[in-house]
Amino acid sequence: MPNGRRIWRRTRRRRRPAGITITAARTRFGSCSGKNRLSFSLYLMDYPAEAIEYVVVHELAHIRHHDHSTAFYGEVARYLPDWRARRALLKK
């Protein structure tokens, strides 16, 4: 996941995830708490690597932007210009 590593390096200088948890959530692939704790569903493993990378970058972007604003999606697009296609993989 080269893009995930790149966003991780940039965000860790400013803010870090408080922790990472793997859950058995079926209705949510990932989340970022208000305290920057990231959670990922173990069911992500059923999807292609491109979709998993999107979820990881999406949640890491929430460390800087705790919303789904234009700035948030700009941050995601900086690392994954094809984020819409990757997100679509999660809906199949």
C-alpha cells in the first residue's frame, strides 16, 4: 500500500492515530473516533487491495479532517486520485 504509507508519513508528523483496532463490523469498513482511534473491519480482507487501500487512506484522512468536507476529499484525492473507482469496489 504505497499511498497509504505516504499519507501515514505526512499525518504522523502532525497527529497520530491513538490506536488501531480490528473489528467484526459488518456495516462499516472503517471508522475514526473523535480521539483519532482507527477501526477496520476484518471483512475488508474479502475485497481487492485497491479497495482496502482506499479505506485506510480514507480513515487516515479523518485524522486531519473529522468530516466529509471538500477539504477531506481533497486530502484523499491527493493520495488516491482514483478514489471514486476504489470506493465503488466496496459496493460490489
